[in-house]
Amino acid sequence: MSGDGGVKEDGPGAAGTRPGRDRHRYRICELTEASGKGRPKRIEIMAWEDLTDDDVERLRRLNEPRLKPRQVAELDGRTVARGADVTAGEAEASEPAPNPANIRSDNPMECADFASRISWDAYQRAADASAELRAQIVELNQQTLNQTKQIVEMLAELRTQAQQQPPPPPPPVFRQISVEDIAKLVHVGVTAVKEIKKGSN
């Protein structure tokens, strides 16, 4: 591609598609900054599959002059163009691991590069999973704190309502009746009956 927009050609296939392949995969990706000692990651923006050589040529002419900062164009897993602020090292380090079927066992460099990329990919997946787990734990802790706060507020409100209500009246006190009290009542009743009889005579 031309240098319009600060776009740089890169790697195999920069001058055209690779020979010996009938179909191709072409992507536009954005590079994220490397976290810690990891490799930069590629976030797919657009992708095209099962392309002919002519398809690839048209897509490259259309997309690569328009690459924005931190973007790269990738053909069959290799960088073919990059934004002006992407270094060749970043572009190469962020390339996905090649298909194992395409690795030549008699080429130690290819084998070592493949093993390195697989290791870094596994590291990044583990780091991403760990970060997601930490985020979920933080969210669950926050939900627990919010629920605890709501429960405390509800209990405080119930206590306030209980304090504002007047106390219930005391229960009635029943006087215990002894045997002497019963004898007195019987005596009074008998005397009253006698008086009534005397009056009637």
C-alpha cells in the first residue's frame, strides 16, 4: 500500500497475496497495550473469510490506506499493513499463533516461535479470566454490602417505629381469694337469708 495516512506495509504478502493458497482470511484489528510482560492483543474490528486473491487485493486497496492509529491489517494470520504508530515489533508480537499444520518440524525457528505464541496466548487467557473473576468478586462484594446496608436501615426503622408506639396497658391484677374470704362470703349469704325469712314471718 502507499504511505497515505501513515500506513506501513509489513511482512509476507505485503506486495500481494501469498502464492499457493486458493482462499484467504483478511482482518482489520486494533492493538491493545501489552499488560505486564504479555504480548499486545488484537481486537478484531472487521474480518472477511474465504477470499480469493482478487477479493484480497480489493479489500487491501480499500482498507489499508485508512488504517487508524493502533490498527493493523492481517492476511492469513500475518501483518501486511499497520498504522503509523504501530512498530514492527508490536505488530509481530501481536500476531496470532499459526496453524500447527503449517509449522515445519525441521525449522527450529518456526517451532520456537509457535511455542512462544501458544504460551503467551495461554498466559493472556489466564490473565483475562483472572481479571474477570476479580471483577465479579468485587461486584458480588458490593452487592452484599448494599444488601447489608438495606437490612440495617430496615432494622433501624423498625426499632424507631417500635419506640414511637405507646406501651401496651398492664394486664389486670387478680386478687387471690383465700378460704377465709370464702367462709366470710358464705356467712354473709346465710345471714342475709335468715334476715329475709324473719322479715317474711
